[in-house]
Amino acid sequence: MTTRVGITGAAGRMGRTLIEAIAMAGDGLKLAAAIERPESSLLGADAGELAGLGSNGIALVGSLEEVIGDIDVLIDFTVPAATLANAALCAREGIALVIGTTGFTADEQARLEAAAAVTPVCKASNFSTGVNLCFKLLDMAARVLGDEVDIEVYEAHHRHKIDAPSGTALSMGEVVASALGRDLSRVAVYGREGQTGPRDRETIGFATVRAGDIVGDHTVTFAAEGERVEITHKASSRMSFARGAVRAAGWLAGRDAGLYDMQDVLGL
Ligand code: NAP
């Protein structure tokens, strides 16, 4: 059976890459709808041409509701407000949802969890296989190195990114904090300036860089007296995220309602 996929934010950076990733995915998946804002000047444009692939016969539409009956799974990489509205519609219609958008507040996260109680949702701050492997390595490093090290998370992204620190950096912090039995909301330090005093070992620091066209760099440093371990991931193309999200869409179709993540998809 072929899984019919819709993409919201189809003309965005990730949207166009997702169109290409679906075209490369083989027979099990096909692009069935491409959705943009109702006021987009690109409505009616051919989604395949938008992604630089040549025509695929799918025209960009301005409303998810218009095409919801044509899809089995929606992939959404947009902004929190749009994702929340799309999640409510998917929950109402029983459509599976892959969420790549980042930057949700705790209240917004709770609304996504409510949607996942009635329809399958796969949400990940980072859909690349390499980053999900890094989550495992970070868990292992934190457990082995324990309270003997200072832990710092560094991330760098392109100048257009609107949230900070990145969702991936926060997920890395969560993995490390949870391995050490710490509450990230209590121990996280977001940037330092002025007379900060000496470092408290319990804290987990975050440093953010925004510059040029960096697709996504993350490094977690575990620094002890006399040595340090660094776990680094560098994305050089958005295709790493898009391929993972498309794999998640195929995996999610037909599953029971629930909130899943990329670790579930990869069987980690
Ligand atoms: P982008 O290029 O700005 O694309 C966002 C798309 O969403 C655009 O097409 C935009 O349309 C559309 N959009 C914005 N507001 C909307 C609204 N209210 N209703 C409907 N559509 C709306 O951004 P991007 O780089 O693709 O990133 C999108 C999201 O994915 C971000 O949250 C980013 O952090 C996240 N991301 C996640 C991963 C992962 O692996 N999880 C990887 C990369 C990026 P306009 O251009 O008309 O505003």
C-alpha cells in the first residue's frame, strides 16, 4: 500500500527538501498534497518545480482542510502557531502527523500531547540519524563521566533561524540531565555575561551562534581536570533531516495513537 503524504510549509527551506526526499523514497510513499499559507504568492505553483525536480502534478494549495481527505500522513516543518492548528485538524480527522517544527512552549507541547492522545504523532527536534545516534552516545558519556565533569552544549545555525537555543541543543541537554538525574529547567544556563562567579558543577551551559548559512552544528563538551570528551554532529545538508522525517512518515502510517520520536522510528 502506498502512503499518501502531505507537506505543510511546502515552499520553505525544509518543505522543498521534503518534496525532494519523498521523490527519492521509492514506491511506498508519494506526495499527495503541498500546502502553504493562504496568502502565499506561490499558490497554484507545481510542487515538483518548486523543489527543482520538474513537474509532479501537485499544485500548492492554501489550506490543509482542503486536502486533508487526500493524505494519510502530514509532515509539518513550519512555525509553532501553524503546527498547533494543523495538529488539531489532524487529530479531528485521524491523520498521522510528523512534526519537525521547534520552539514550542510547555503549554504548546501539552496541546501537541493532547493531539497525540487521539492520532499518531512523531515529533523530533532533529530527524537526522546521526543526531539520534549522538543522543545515545551522550547518554552513555553522561553516565560514565557523571558528576566529575562540567557539561556545556554549543550550537550554531544559519542567520534565519528564529528560536534559540536550537531544539536539538535542548534535547541534548535533556538527555544529559536525565542521565544524571538533574532537572534541566533548574540547571540550564543560557549564555553568560559580566561577573558570573565560578562555575557551579551541576549547571549545564548553552552557547548559541547564528551566522551565514550554517545548516546545524552541535557539540557537547564534558570537561574534567586534565581531559575532555566532545561529541559533535555537523549537518551539511537539510536532506539529512528530510530523509529522517520521510522515514518517520512511512513508519507512522497505520500506528496506534501516541507520541513517538525518532528514537522509536530507528529502534534505538
Ligand atoms: P522556513 O524556510 O521559514 O519555512 C517555514 C515554512 O512555514 C515557510 O514556508 C513559511 O511560509 C511557512 N509558515 C510560516 N508561518 C506560517 C503560518 N502561520 N501558517 C502556515 N505556514 C506558515 O523554515 P525552515 O528552515 O524550513 O524551518 C521550519 C521549522 O523546522 C523550524 O521550526 C526549524 O527549527 C525546524 N527544523 C527542524 C528540523 C528537525 O530535524 N526537526 C530540521 C530543520 C528545521 P512563509 O515563508 O510564507 O512565512
